[in-house]
Amino acid sequence: MTIVAMIVALSGALLEYRRLVQNKSYRDIIMSVCLLASGLLLGILQMLKVKLPSLMGGITTAFEPFSKMVESWFS
């Protein structure tokens, strides 16, 4: 099922890239390629059953000092 979704995404992207090249929207092409490549990479890693770290753990680690600071204000 993941392979089908990847093929559909790639075919849709190729159709969109043709229009973007005609309009000379190179910044949009670069951003779109980066997002598509990261999505395809994550899809391939998922198909290969690679364990990926949780995004929520990274968010918790990043905002924990701010949370403790706000908590100290109200306690």
C-alpha cells in the first residue's frame, strides 16, 4: 500500500513540476523536491521496518526548560 501511495505522489509531483518549470518557479521546485524526498525517505524506511525516534520526544526535550520556567512562576 505504501508503494502505491509513493507512485501516486511521484506522478502528481512530476505533473506539477512541469508547470512550475514553465513558470520558472525555482524556489517552489526546490521546496517541493525537499518535502517529497523527505516523505519518500520516511516511506522507504517504514517499508524496511526501521525504528525511527518519536517526534514527540524531541519536542518534549526542546520545550522542557521553558515549561519548568513557567511552572516556577506559578508555584
